[in-house]
Amino acid sequence: MIKTKLSQVWIETAVYTLIGITIMGIVLSMAIPQIEKMKDNTIIEQTISAMNTLNDKISQVEQSEKSVGKVVFTVGKGYLEIISENNSIIYTLESTKLELSEPGKEIKKGDIILKTEKYGSNFNIILKMNYASNITYDGEEDTKRLNAAGTPYNIFIENKGVGADINSKTQLDFKVI
């Protein structure tokens, strides 16, 4: 009799422990995606702020020939591209659960164009700034990609001036250290 009561206590303890673990697993499986969405939303907000700072510095440098500006830019998740071919700077956060806007629709937030694209069951968030100036990277028509890193990037922008042609644009040359 004592052995069966002791066995029953151990069985009940094991069952209650399994129930508790199962409930914790269910709660975590629902909470973790929400936490990830909140983290990604924070990253997007910080990146928008950093891109606005970068845009302000670009605007300052555009004002006078031969001027140079520096911006410290941190990429915690995703990547930033300086694209010479279409004179734009684009930040992309790939494969997130965060649906920041209606997929496929562009939203203008100041000088930043925000776009959410469907990516399988997830989304890609794209932040884009376009420029009227001619953008180069290290004197070349090139694309520079800044991947997520623990240390911030030093982005230097130099106003190389306007070409001799009447239709020439201001040339902004970027370097990243």
C-alpha cells in the first residue's frame, strides 16, 4: 500500500511537471515571435533616425564644393547599400515577421521611402533615400554594402563639385572606414 501511494505521488509529480513544461512551451512559442517583432520594430526606428542623420549630413555637404562630412552609422541587423547606379541609399531588413506596412506599397516618411515586401511567410523591410546628386563610391560608379557588424561604420561624404557640362549634377563621393 505504501509503495503504491509513493508511486502515485511520483507519477502525479511527473504529470504535473510535464503539464507545466507544456504550458511554458506554448506561452513561449506565442511570446517569442512578438518579442522578435518588437525588436525588429526598434531596429527600424533606430535605422530611420540614423538615415535621417546621414541625410542631414549629405544635405550639408551638398551645399559647398570640396566640403567633407562624416557620419558614424551602426548596422545592427540587415544591411545598408550605397548604390551609385541609381543615386540612392537603401537599408534592408530581411526575413522579419514584422509587417510594417501593406506589402508592395511605398510610404514616404520625410525623405525616406518605406516599403514592405512579402518574403515567403516573412517580410523584407526596405528604407530608401534617393538623391538628385551623382553618388559615387571611392570615385567609382559602384555599390557598397555595409553588413550588420558589432562596430559602427565611419561614412565619409565629399562634395567633388559640379562637372563642366551644363547638365552636370553635384558629385558626392562616399568612403567607408
